[in-house]
Amino acid sequence: MQSDRAILRTSRFELQTSNLSRILIVLGVLLIAAGLAIKAGLPLGRLPGDIVVHRGSSTFYFPIVTCLVVSVLLSLVAALFRR
């Protein structure tokens, strides 16, 4: 018969493995969705409000609006999985 500690360790390991597998599946789905969105022509990275400065032969690009959109979407996804 297993001791209570062995059972507790086994259940913690199973919980950690379950969480890891769930996170990997969600990341995979998000990567597939992002790839399909880019393939469909979504202008990710070229939204109005992104900062682009051309000076001579150099270019500075800061996608601030894209960062905000991605942040909001990831926050919504995280809120859905917390429930």
C-alpha cells in the first residue's frame, strides 16, 4: 500500500504534467492562429500608429499599436483560461 506522501507526490506530478501539456497545446493553437492570420493578409506589424522613422540609410521601427493589440488579445486568452 502506498503511503500518503507517495500518493501526494504522484498527484502533484500529474498536476504539473497536466498543466504543462495544456500550456503547450494552447501555445500551439495560438501559433497556428497567428500563422493563418498572417497568411490571410492581416497586417500584423504594420498597423496605423506604429512608429517608423527613416533617416538616411537607417530605419527605426517600433510597433507600439501592434504590441498593444497583441497584449489585449493575450490578456483575453489568459482570462478565459483562468476560469
